[in-house]
Amino acid sequence: MSTLTFEVWTTDASGKPKAQVKLTDANPYGVLVSGYVASGKPASVPVPYGKLKPGVTYTFHTNAFDGSLYETNWSPWANFRIEPYVTFPAPQASSSIDPVAQKVIEVTRTDPGPALSTLRKDGTTLEAGQKRTCGMADAQGHKLCIEISPKSNKVKRSLAAAPYVELVGWCYDKPSGKDYMTRTEACLKTIGSGTLIFTDTDPEKPALGTATFNIEQRIKTYPKKGDSGSDFAEFDQQIMLVPTHIDPVLKGVHMKWNVGSTCKSCVTSNIRWADDQNNPAGGDAYWPIEMDDRYGGRWGTIQTTWSGTGKEIIDLGWSITANVDAGGNPATANFGTSGDVRVRELAPRCDDILTGVAPGCVLPFFKPTYTVDTNLYPAAGAYYWLMQEKMPDHAGSVKWDSLLHYLGPDTTVTNPNTGKPWTSKNSRDKVCPDSWTAHPSDASLGALGCDEYAMASTHESGGFPGGVNQVGNGNECAQLYADKLGDGSANFGLLADTRVAKNGPTGKERCGRAAVPRVQNEEAFKKLQPSVWRLLDDDGFFVSNPGFEHCANANTVCTWRKVG
């Protein structure tokens, strides 16, 4: 059995010993001595906080003592460094990052109707099963048919601004052939072109005349009552019909937009038709014959107000019915629905559940991204990014396509002690109890707070009962702390807190617990207001930490970058 004496020195530029570091005042030599260990077994000593600085290269050597004799020679020198997982500066004075700003995404419709092709998950296309639909022949034997064909996705407008009548301003200039959405709006541009075919019943004869139209649709929801100008929760829908050619033989073309809904608590307005300048255009979309074949668009807009209680997901369906003044019976083309019931990508959801905010509607298929302002809150952002990289489920990571799920007021999970709905405070108390104490850190960080990841307001929190990351207590989480680096810079780092797990996090922990500046802990997620996106229980969202997402992984030290 022997003890081991540890002596630590700083190093020069070449890595050679430079000056001894006094590790303790308990002896005049400033060295630390281990307890007795068996021959061949490792010996270690805890170093008091503050004696060794993160980000600095040191060297050490040892000397054994068997109770009567010391080794005549010290061991060879061995260099070491306390390396942070992530480095970052003090908070910036200002930032242009908008935590709740969203990007428009492309969306694939799951039920575009029989007249439109469908994109399979493997990227191949399932061709339309019904390209042409026809009305019954009239007494003169004339028949009207309608065909829908996809529009090229290379078509893009280049107007300076969308028409005044446009319901979704950003939609007008988007390329055709794709569909787009946000949490509150949808822009449908895969419907393509419609062709009216006025024909004789004899299939051998050529068509008597045709008309072609570009067709698009819009959906706009209003996150809270009053946003639309009405006194109810509301969502609006719009169709755009633009003729590209009408044969004079048709004499005139009428288009009727058919909108279906499963809503149980809704009132739907009549369709308001307008031209490109938003002037009223009658009870339906109608185009008399223009000899120069130049026709304006017709925009149909319908408003739906919701006055229900709780929440309701509203399935929608669309078609158009056309007829021409020259004869034939009307023909109808089906544009499909708001989505397969397992997906419902275009189905609005209205609710009055959120407290402190008026009822409203959103498109919950869209999963928003909350962007942590890593300019103002770099320590918090560093911690969240590291946990997203290290946690087995990568909770909240855009890179890993792993959602967090909001713990809403409508949760069905209850606190067994009170019988009331489980709250974020209940989860937080599991991971960050009052008994938690912060790891010592440099005074320049200010007061420290216990920050948990995933956040207590999500189902992925270590404190959420029955969740994928549930733990018995916060000691089972990865333990971390922020501290100032000792390399002479003004930077800080995120380091392993070894008070619970002596060797630091393993990368298998399902949650994190870190000592970070309290103001960053409290402010980093302050703008995650449920009312912004009408987040209800189990709604998915991502968390982005832009100042660190340039780093490929957490295998090497990630250095903060300023955004904007």
C-alpha cells in the first residue's frame, strides 16, 4: 500500500514546466497527497476549486510513499488541460435575433384529390387516377369536361408586390408546383392548371373549344380573436383563378368554388369574389369573352368564425364546378382535402384553452422553432446545444429532427399528490430541487441558477412522469457549470461538474442540470409564449442555438460565433 504525492506546474510555450501551482495550504510544499492504495491501483486527489484554471495547459508528476520510504525519483512529467465542452464570450450588448421568427417550409399534401398526383415518401410520384371529369351531355349533345394538370415548379412571378386582394402576402411570388406553409398560413401551388373542354359527344370529333386557367389556394388562420378584425376565432380561405385562354365559342365561363368543412362550431360566410384590384366581381367567378384574349384573375375569399369551447381540428375539402354559356352541364374537379386524418397537414385547429389570451386558430401540423438568442444568452445557448448533441434522443434539435413537446394546460397527466394537472414547476422541482447548490464559478458570471434541459415545460423534461427522459432525481442528469477561462482571454466555458459523477457526463444521460448565470436561465426562453403559436399539450417544436450550430458535433470544443 502506498500514497501518491501530486505536484502540478504551469507550462511554457513549449509545454515544459514553468512554475509550481500551490494546490493546498495544508503543507509547506503546496502538493496534494492521496490516500493509501494497493500496488498497481490508480490513485487520485480532488483539487480545490480555483487552484486550476480551465483552458490552461498544466503538467504534473508524482512520487510514491509506502509508509517508510519515498521514491528516489519523481515520475515523468505528464501534461493535462481542463478543457471546456463549449466556449463563449460575455453577453453582447444588443442582438438582431428574433426568437420567434419562422421560416416558410415546403409541405407535401397527403390528399390532393383524384385529379392531382401525389408524392410518395420515397420521392416517386403516384400519378393521378382521374385526370378528366365531365358533366352530363345536354339536349344538343354537348358535354363539358375539366382536366387538372400540374404546373411546372419553375414558374415564378416577379411582381414588385402581391395584389391587394392577396390573403397570404408572401405566397404570391413563391414558385409554382410546390405547397408552402407556416404556423398560421398555407400557400397551395400544386393544384396547377385547369382545362375546360367543350366537346361533342362523338369522341372522334375534336373539341369545340377550350379554356385554360391557373389555380391556387390559400389558408390563413388568426392566432387570437381580433387579429382578423372579427370578434371570434377565425380562419379564412382563398382561391385564385387566372384564365390564360378562353375560346370564343364558349361564349363565357363561370367557376364556382366548393368548400367543405367538418366544423361543429363554425359560421362560414358567403364567398366574396374580387378582381386583381380587390374590386367586387359578382356572385361567382365569371369571364365574358374578350376578343384580345386578355383576362384578369378572380379571387374568392371565404371567412370561417369559430365559437366553440375546448379545441377542434377542422377538416376541409375543396372542388370547383365550371360551366360555359355555350351549353353542356357543369363539370366538377376535386382538389382533395386538408389531409389524411392521420396527418391533417392543412387542417386548422381552433381553441379557447390558453389562459390570458383570446380564442384563436393555427395550423398545428407546422412545428415552430424557438431560436435562443445566443448573442444575449451565450451560456444558456451553449448548454442547450451541448445537451441536444449529447442526449440520446437529441431533444429539440433541428439537426437531428427531434421535437420537444409542450406541456400545456390541457395535459391529462396529473400530480398524484394533488390530483391537479402536472405543471412545469412539478417537473422542475424533480430536476432542480431547493437542495441543489451551484458549483463555484468566477464572480464575473454573477448569480447562478439551476437550468434544466430539456425544459420543465416539455414532455421531454427529466421530471415529466412517464416521459421518454424521466429520471428519479436531478443527480441522474448530466452535471455541468459555466466558468471563466484562465487562458487570459475574456471568454467563458461550459465544464463538467464532477461533484456527483466524478468522471463527468457519460453522454448517456437523458437530461441536463447546469449552473449558468441566473439572468440567462430566466431570460433565454422568456419569449416562448404559448399564445404566439397557440401551443397546446403535446404540440411539437424545435429549439435552435444559432451561435453554436456551425460546430459539426460535440467531440471537440465548440467555439461561439456571433449571429447577425
